[in-house]
Amino acid sequence: MSRRFTLPQLKKYDVTQKVIETLADSESRAILFSMIKQGKTAAELSDKLKIPLSSVYKKLADLEELTLIEIEKWMLSDKGRKYKVYKSRVKTADISIKKPEPSLILVPNV
């Protein structure tokens, strides 16, 4: 007996759809593409982009889950706290909606 999935259930597992939705969000897009040349911390992103730090952490978690960013390195603050420096794994993203199903082309940031 095979189970049939509804459209919302399929979208939940469709990575291309999730990436497109993430890139459609202006804050996520700004965060992703501000880390192409140089890695940044959450605090640096929050300060530079004028986005609340809590929102930056949420967007970073989403981007990391989709493997659009990576942890470039771990740093240690003067107070002994560890923090992450994130870097974009994507240099450019092209989304095409010409067909019934959108296509997504991601160019790696090497």
C-alpha cells in the first residue's frame, strides 16, 4: 500500500522550493550575498544590514540547514565565548519560472 502525498507535503520536502522561498526573502538574500567575499559573524551582519540579531540568527539557521552557507571558522572572544564566522557557499543564484516547475541554478562560491 503506497502513501500519496498532498501538494503541501511535497513542498515541505522539496529543497528547490525551500531555497527559492529563502532567496525570495530580502533579509535572507542580503545576509547570504553579503558574505561572498569575506566571512562574517552574526553580530557583524546584524550591524551592517540593520537587522535584529535574533532575526539574523534565525535566517542563518535556515541558510545553514539548506547548505547555502557554511561555518568558515570558530573564533574566541575576549571573554572566552565561542562564535561562528559564516561564509556564503553561493556566488550567484538564477531562478527561472518559464516552465511549470521553477528551476534553480546555484553557482558555487569558490
